[in-house]
Amino acid sequence: MSRTLARLRKSTGDPLLVQAGRTLTPTPYAESLVERVHTLARDTQAVLQPSVVSLDLSTLDRTFVLRASEGFVQALAGPLVMAAIKHAPKVRFHFVPKPDKDAQPLRDGLIDLEVGVFGTTAPELRQQLLFRDRFVGVCRADHPLLKEEVTAERYAACRHVVVTRKGITAGPVDVALQQRGLHREVTLTVPSHPEAVWIARNSDLVALVPRTCLGNAIIGDYTTDLGVTAFTLPVQTEEISVCAIWHPRLEVDPAHRWLRETLSAVCRTAYPTKRGSDEE
């Protein structure tokens, strides 16, 4: 206390408290500060305490910026928007391209929420598991590959279209094939999974896409709604954990929390057996 008083005396140029017998008494200047200090203390306490904001969804007027892959936008953007505007009719969504996993747009506040596989090196980002996915093979319904059992050898012998934005064509499937002494021929690369599906539908190329990219068109191990057939890969690959990712500055924001809960509910409805609750 004496050190604090010494610093205050130095800052104000006033003794503030002086000896009066065995006690200390305030100087006139110190007495004049009493009410001002009380007001300042109350204001400081109010600033430091988190305010309780009641979220009125009927009047919430806000545009949320989301970054997600084309496959997610195609499959779930519609259900997300419909679920949101049912309770918050003034809310808008702006989806932006996802060329990489750079965390800076989240840090800078340019993006409110990202959907994808958590692969950033930014330790402060929060994530919540939305659903688990798995890669499947896709080809046109009358492709020669489907006339017999799809073995690793027959799969590798096909020509393939691969989704990549950085020119990297090798992935977990290639590692699994290499363990069997096999190699697949990548003839074409495209930037999005919907493009890969379209190309597989109209050529002899075989595509590799997340199962959920096919949306509700897929039934069991095949699909006809999109004009292609999906099949289980003849080699084992790990599941894909698709997460919601955001910056901690928005952790307690009521509107952002509602957005995360709405997105989670939409994914839980769309993929009930692939959803989890992991969060960091």
C-alpha cells in the first residue's frame, strides 16, 4: 500500500494522505477526488464485466460471411439458409471461396465461420465437429469398372480426375495403393468436387469425392440422381472430420453462437450418423 501511495503522490504531485496523530487524513485535493474515483471505479467495473445481451432473432439484421468448399455449399447452403431465416428473417449469408486453410481472414474478422477439415497452425482458433465423412469413388453408371468387382488392381488401372487447388495429386488413396504396389494414373485435376462429379459423369474418368458431396442423391453404395454411380473404395482410408472453425473473439457473441448451433443442427439432420460433438 505504501508503494502504491508513493506512486500516486508522484503522479498527482500531492501528498494525498498526511499524518494526523496515529492516523492518516486526506488532503483537500484527495477529498475532491473521492466521488470522481468512485464513478471511475463503477465505470471500469461495468466495462470489464461481460454484458448479458438478449438476442432477438426476429430483428437480427446481420450478414454472416462463411468460407466453405463448393461441395458443402452445394449440399448444405440451402438447408442452412432456410433453417436460419425461419427464425431470423433479416439474416443474410455470404459464402466466399476457400482456396486454402489460411487462418488470417478469421483473425482479421473478414470471415465469421469456416467449414472444413481443421488443418491450420493457428492455435487460438476454436473448432466443433459437424460430421464425419469418407471418400468414395464415382464414375458414370455404365462404366466398365462396374461390370465386375471393383478391386484395387482394377481401380488403379483406370484414369482418374483429382480435386486439387495446389497441384498436389497424391493423397491417402495413393498411399494405400502404393502399399499394394499399385499406382493410379491422374489424367485431370480440377478445383472442386462438383466439377469432378460432372466430369466423371461425362467421361471414362473415375473421380474421388467425399460421400456427402453427393448429397441426398446417394442411396447405399450407388446413386443415379446425379447420373453417376458411387462405389466403396477397394482400399481403406481414414474418415474425414468436417468442423466449424471460428476465432475466439466471436466465442460468446450471441448471434454467432446461434449461427453455430443452427449449422450444427442442419448437419445433424443431414448426416445423423456422421455427427459428433468434439470441440476445442
